[in-house]
Amino acid sequence: MKVSEAIIQYLVEYGVDKIFTISSNTIAPLLDSILNHKNLQMIHGQQETMVAFMAAGYARATNSLGVMIVGSGPGLTNSITGVTSAYFESIPLLVLGGEVARQSFGRGALQEGSSYELNIISMFRSVTKYQAEIVNANSALSILRKAINTAMSGRKRPVLVTLPVDIALQDIGIVAESGSFAHNLSIDKTTLSGLMDRISEARRPMLLAGSGVRSAGAASLLTQFVEKYSIPSATTMKAKGVIPESHSLSLGTYGF
């Protein structure tokens, strides 16, 4: 199959059911491949900033990976504001960006974003957790897997993968692998025991909750915890609401 088809197939097998996009010539192979999957919904925005915010909003609402596909040059630069927001909101977002054919790099091609011209990879470096350009067909899926793994592990954040249109149309010798990544975080019992000792010995304990509580789905557990130990609690601005502000132990939000 072609690289574009393998990428879309891998995303479907990973569990992606919606892709946010806006049509562009450099991403035409990817958009064509989406049409081969009846259960994969393609949602069009009116501008790339909107596409990024929609994908990030969907990722936040479903606690899953958001996927967006936008064209080269202005398609990607228009999306930076939304991607930056996702970065600081710790939202996992896969940004698939189109790119002109590699044989046109450095020759002034329309909307070229390679390192010879606009250098999109460099522009996104401060607002994405991982950035890569697919330079040959057989590296496409390994780069995609690494990008998704990076977005979904640790502190979740956006990642960028760019795909030159000529690479997208090449045949690939590796079929997409099914399955998804699983990430588990645990605290050793000694550390946890020491923490509980310090809490029980504290004369005036206070808890400050961050937005990771929400993304972990642990808001109700946190409320039970502060009630059990009668700990007054505040939240960061991005975690507003993980502890009901009507609760007698709530101190509201802290910070700017």
C-alpha cells in the first residue's frame, strides 16, 4: 500500500475515529485514504486555527489522542496558535502536516516548509514535544508510532509529523501494526508511606491540585482523599473544578 494509506490504516487500528482537517493539495493523498474507511469521520474546519482547536477540544473531551491534518506552509503556520494552546493545556495532539515534494526542496516551491525555506520543524519545536519529517517510505510507520507514543506518555502534549507529498504516494513494504500504547505510572510503597506520614504529622496541611487530576479521571478520588484527612485544598487555574468550589474544604484557585 501507499504510505498515506498505511498511515491512515494505522490510526484507525490505534482507535482514531475522527480526523480534523482542511483541504490542501499537499495532504490530498491522506484525505483520499481517509475515504477508504467508512467508520473514520473527516471533520472540516474553515481555517487551520479552528482545526487545531477542534482537535484539541475533542482530545480533551474524550481523554484520547486528537488528530489533525493540515497543508504545508500557511496551513501549518495558521495552526500554531491552537497547537500552542494544546501544548500549555497538556493535550495530546498529533499534527500531520503536508509538505511539497522532496525533489522541490530549496527551489522556491509554493508553500514550501522545508529547512531550506520556512523551516516548519524549527518553528514548532518550542510548542511540540516531538517533531519529525518522514524522509522515506519505510520509516513512515516507525516515526508515526514514536510520535504517538511521545504524545501519550508522561506529560501529554502535541507532536508534529510532516509528510512530503511524493513520499505519501510511494509504496510501503511494511504493513501497519495493530494495537495501541499503554502507559502506567506507579509510586513505590516506601515513598507513598513517607508521604502519608508527613500528611498525618502536619499541623496545617494544604493540598494544591494540578490539571493532571482531571486527565487521570481522579477528581472524585481526590475529593474523597481530602475529606478523609480534612485537608483544605486549592487548584491551579487549569485544574479549576476538580474539587467542587462549593466544598467546605475548597480554597478555590491559586495563581494567575
